Amino acid sequence: MENSEQTWGITPPISSALPTAAETHSTHLLLEELRRQNTFESANETKKRERVLADLQRIADEFVRRVAREKEPQNEVLIRDARGEVFTYGSYCLGVYGPGSDIDTLVTAPRYVTRDDYFKYFPSLLQEMAPKGAVTDLTAVEDAFVPIIKFEYWGISIDLIFSRIATLKQFPPHGQLNLTNNEYLRGLDDRELRSLNGTRVTKEILNLVPEQSTFRLALRAIKLWAQRRAIYANIIGFPGGVVWAMMVARVCQLYPKAASGTIVTKFFQIMKSWHWPQPVQLKRMDDGPLNVRVWNPKIYKSDSYHLMPVITPAYPQMCATFNITHSTKTIIQRELERGFDLTNKIRDGRLEWKDLFVKHTFFTADHRYYLAVIATSTTKEAHKIWSGFVESKVRVLVGDLERVSSIAIARPFNKGYERVHRVKDDQETEEVQNGSLAYRIQDDDNEDDTKVNKENGVENKTEVKTEPIPDAKVENGEPTNSDVKSDPENQNANIDNITQAPSLGTKIYTTTHYVGLELAEGAKSLDLSFQVNAFKKTCAQWEKYQPNLNYLSIQTVKNTNLPDDVFEPGEVKPTRPLKRAAAAMKRNASSEGNARPAKRPQPTTLQTSAAAAG
């Protein structure tokens, strides 16, 4: 007799058992905890999102009509039936969005509408057709890897990308365009293919899970866990939202009838023991209509270097985790082990679901020393571009650091800290560039911000001190400087559409990324000058780096000298241990006359630039 049981994914299920009463109850408790953790937004906020998307669809239709009128003014049928189609991808499309989530959005248009048309017309149409004041912080980035228009619409962040459908001159009625059809990929350039990929991957994920509601609840839990444990950031070298979604989806395929709570428990059990670099795949590789590269480590040597490959299910299949490093892989595996231990105890009733979502201890306990990568700009517009570029390269620095024999792990924090400062002379400018928080101001948008951290009329300066890293390149008795300075050979660099600012501005903008260092056992010396200089050179040679606008500093910070703003209320900042042992030795030496105390083993010392880091 033929088995009618559907096989989800590329292997049979591990178990198709229905949930027990205990498992159903555990899922109910998980749902209650996720509600307490504020991962669901109100019905009114969801309706607001729907209104925003309806407005964007209306604007997209008018956009296509305007292009049709311009290019074929005599074609009345084309103009009459001209329409675009708005799709979502990411967390909104997956159904796992929450308060404050952005909406990743794609505008598609017929073949006669180009990317140039999109950037020519769409920003002005947004301002023209949206309700007054609805659209704010509008920024168009035409030369991005995926060209994008970013803005807020009624306070909701929108990332809006674009692609033609080159095989269609006229779109079907709204809701009938199916982007999972591979034929729609014909005739597109690489940027258009990347733009379509987000929606195609998201739709495929939803189509490849046995029960979408079970998948969504489990994914909400895993997303919250990953965010709380600071292992959620694709650009830094951790899995992003789509990767966690594909991993959860694979577990759903292996347990097609399980409850969400069971999926979360099985997620840690399966993924902690996954035989990397065996890939996580939701379906077998598809053949498609294009002569494009798909992920295949047997053909492409570079694909074999991926440490934790998770493969997108939509053609052309790609590895979504190509930027995971040895250090971030180690951290992910530690967290999976921790999650496995906790969920076992939750299943046995020894812990509650809230214990799974306890916040990370990256700043409070995990590291003694940190590198602070400080990107500085003299204008707000320049800083958006410069800080974004530096952020995209932090994982390169991490990769270089973890190849140093004295470093066991270089762990990047999954977000940068943005700060604004007000300075009045070159000395204060240099201090801020090198990490000082003495001149930080709290509210960049507040015009009445001329005071610098003043309380009761008294100026308070917040200094963040550094401790040296082991023998980090000392020359002539002085530590080398780890800063990117103005390069006289790079005077022709240019940042488009940014007004140049004087070297001394009223405000200075900084974004700091922290990398926690774990030293190898027995490490006594550490020279990072080569890695730091290589990173400096990479950033300074960027075609849009401009010395009179941009600056980069890399400093070291001891845990006891971390700035206060990296700690949340209730967290305890590390403090220096009391030197009781030294005091006892001094007393012993005094009581024993001239007898010299025995030498203690010398701890690893860190030496680097003496400038403060923030």
C-alpha cells in the first residue's frame, strides 16, 4: 500500500507523532511568555501596517502610469492598465513581526520601467501622494549592493527595493503575479535578481513548512532567543532573520506534526549536533532558466570554505551564511548547547520559558578586553554612509584577528553604538575621534543641545579609559597609533551628494563596534598591529572614503572601563578587584624585616594606544 504521508524537505521525518497533552501545555506556556516579552504588536498597529502597504501599492501604480505616459504617450491601453505590484519579504511576510519591526518591501514593475525611473520618480511621488508628514527620513541609495529607498511612513521603517519583470509588458490584476515562477528571472541584471530574491526565498520557506502557525510561533521564540543572546546580525557575521527562519523550518520538516514548544526544544537538539559543513537545505537544488552560479562546493572551491552553510530554497540557490567566521561559529555553537540544556530543563519542569530568553552577558561578564572600532564623521549624511561601510567590514577584521595565534576568539557585538558629540576645537575633535565621551550630547535632534552633559550648571566629562593589550606593537617606548588618518594620496575620494564640512565641526558623529577578545591559553604577548593596519588600509582605500569627512580609530578597552551606555538598567558594570593580596604581601614584607617576598606569576599585560576608547 502506497504511503500517502508527505515528505517535507530532502529526508523523511524523524517523527510524525502528534503532540502529547504535556507538549500542548508547554506550547501554551511558551505563547504566554512571548506575549509577556512583548513580541506581538496590537491589532491597531497591524492595521496601520496594512494601511501603509495599501498606500505604497497606490503610489506604485501611479509610478508605473507616469512612466508609461512618458515612454508611450499614445498607447492608451498601456497607460490605462499600467500597474505595479508591491510585495513584502522578511519578518512581515513570514508573519513574525513585532512592535518596532520594519517592513521589507519590494516594488515590481513591467519591463519598460527601469531602476533609473524608480529613483527618478518614486521618492518625489512618496512625498506628493502620502498624507502630509507621513513620510520622514527619506534616503535613496542607488549604488548599494541592493539599491534601496529607506524612509519612515507613519513611524514605521520601510526598506523599499525595486525590480522589473522583463518578461511582462503588462501586469495581471493585483494579487495574481507569482514571483516564485522562475521564468520571471529572465532578462534581469544581478541587482534585479538580488532584489527579487528576498520575496522569492520568504515565499518558498512558507511553502516548505508543514504547518505555518506552528512554524511562526517557534520562529518567534528562536528570534527572541537569538536577539537576547546577541547572535542575530547577518552583516556582523551571525545568522540574520532569514537564516534562523530556514533553520527552524528544517526542524519543522523533521517533526511535521509537533507543537511549537516541541519544535523549539528539537531545534536546539538538532542544530547543536548538526554535522557542519553539511548544509541545511529545505529542498533539493532546482535547475533554472539562467546561466548563473548556484551554491555547489564540488564545483566552486570558495563554497567549500563556508563553515555553517544554510542554503536558500529559491533558485538560484545561495549560501545565506557565507560571512560566518570561526569565532562567530564557536559562539553560535556555545549558545545552541546552552539552549539545549535550558530547554531540557524547561521540558522537565525545572525551569520556565523565560529562562531561555535571559539577556547576554557580553559586556558584564564575557570578556576582559575589547577592541573598539570607532567610525567618525563630521556630517550626519556622511556618517550614514561611512559607518555603514565600516560595519560591513567588521567581520573582515574579526577574520584577521582570529588567525592570530594568541587569540582564541574574537567576538563582535551584534550592533554598533551611535553617539553624537559637540566640540569646540581641534583637541576636542581628536579626543572624540580616539574614543572620548567627554563631549557627548544626548539628543541630536534637539536644537537646544549646546550644553555638554551639564547637571546643575556644572560640566561633567565622561572619560572612558583604556588598558593596554599584550605587547600590541610598541616602538621607541611608545605604543603605535591604531588610527586611520587623512591619506594625502586619497584626496580625490568623493562621497556623492554630501556637502563637505570643515575639519572642525560643531557636531561629530561616531558609531562604535565592540569586539570581545578571548586570549588563547597561556598567551603572554599579542601584536595586533598588522591586523589593525590591514583593516585601516581596507577602509581608507574605499572609493568613498574622504579624509576631511571620515575618520577611523581602533582602540582597546578593559571591561572595567567600558562606557556606561552599553549597560542597561539593572546590569552591573565590571569593577576592578580589590588588591587584598598585594596589601597582604606588603604587610608580610614589613613583618619579616628585609626578607623579599616570593615573585608572583606575572599576568598577561596589554599595551596599546593610550587614547580613550568609547
